[in-house]
Amino acid sequence: MTGTPPPLRVAIYDLDRTVVRTPTFTLFLLWAAWREAPWRLLLLPALAALAAFALPTFQRSVSALIDWFTLLFFSFCAIVIWVIWLSLQTGVPAKPASNVARLAPGFEPSFGWLPFVAVPITAAWNAYVCRLIMREARIRAMGPSDASEPAL
């Protein structure tokens, strides 16, 4: 078969910046938790569900802090991912592309159409979230009787 593409090579770096085939730190944490008390791992899904139901019971300031932290953290992560991808495709800015070249020698970026589909979807999602945030701020400022838009 001469038309088959070469196998995909992925470089995963461990905490000590060595190249490994699997993320060993996560496996180590799972192994250590399983070795010490395996029943704790079985409780994780139940505890996550209980924590999700406890969020509305927090004070308004704590709930707002958690909301803003997650909003800022995941927005920052998304921006970093887009900047690195753009740097790999175009070379601008040069620093992220050189960091990827240093950390993954031999990596050749490939171009695909998926990001061009993902960019408008990301922009639409951001616009929708901004609209909801602005609507909520207007309702908090004026009260629910002055909200001209129907609830979604």
C-alpha cells in the first residue's frame, strides 16, 4: 500500500519535560489513589454531582467569583490555543511557533478546514454568551418588568 499516510506521532511531555508515550503523571495519580484507598475513586462521580447541586446554595459573591473565574480561565485557555494554532499556521507571532518547534522537534503543522469551520462557530458562541450576559446585567439593573426581550 503506497498511498497510506505515515502513522501519527504524538509527543507527550511529562512534568520533568521528558518525552513519554503516555501521560504518566495522571496514571501515577490514579495508581496512587487506587493503591491507598480504591473506594475513594468510586466516590468521585457522586461527589461531583453533589458539588454541582451545592453551587446554588453559595452566597451570591462566592457564586459570582466561581463564575468569573471559570469564564476568565477558559477564555484565556481558548485564546492561548488559537494564538498557538495561528502561529503554527502563519509564523506570526514567532515565539509560540519556536516554542512548539523546540518542544516537539520534527513536528510539521498541517492545514485543515476544521479551524475555518470552528472560527465562526466560536465567534457565534461568544456573541451568544455576551448577549446573555448583557441581558442579565440589564435585568439586574432595571428589574425583570423592564426586560423587553423574552426569556430564552
